[in-house]
Amino acid sequence: QVQLVESGGGLVQAGGSLRLSCAASTRTISTYAMAWFRHAPVKEREFVAGIMWSRWSTGNIYYEDSVKGRFTISRDNAKNTVYLQMNSLKPEDTAVYYCASTRGVVNTPRGPSDYDYWGQGTQVTVSS
């Protein structure tokens, strides 16, 4: 069982930045696929970004189209932490952001069902 704890959410004006952190209880985060999803009111849960595991490299990185060029996902294996740097935030980015993980290869990186572990979520609110 892996526990994930998100932090870094808050209230920010449009155009501002936030950095979300996801601390994992496992020391082998390097072997896990890690992702961020978000859930806004009256919307379905949405994939935001993911950083995969690969035996041969650092792993592929994926972004949802609307965040490309604004958000950056990264991991620090020594700290067992994954980050989501969010720049140029927009009101439509307002949501609860969840960290998700699973060990090994993920068949559908954008699909929530492929992830076994989830954090409790952190609220991000972007005012206009």
C-alpha cells in the first residue's frame, strides 16, 4: 500500500503560479508511474499530466492539451516526491487536484482506472 499526500494548493489570481507536491510513502517511487488528475464541480475527473516509468529511460511524459506549455510535471526520486508546476493559471484550472500512482508500466496513462493509489486531493482556486 502506497500513501500519497498532496500539498501546495491554494487561491491565486489568474496568471499566477502554484507548485503542487505529492509525497509518496514508498522509497521506490522511481519504479512508479505518477500522474496528476483534477476534478472540477459538474465535470468529470480529468487527466492533467503524467510521468511514466521506464526500465530504459526516465519515462515518457504526457500532458492534457489545455495545460501544455503552462504546466510541468517532474519527480525527485530522492525525496519520493512528484511535482506539478503550474504557471499562467486560468480560472478554468480551478479544481481539486489529485496525485495518482501505480507500479510499473501503465497501458493508458490518461486513464484513471490504471492507477492503484490516490491522494486525498488539494484545492486549487484561480480567481479572474
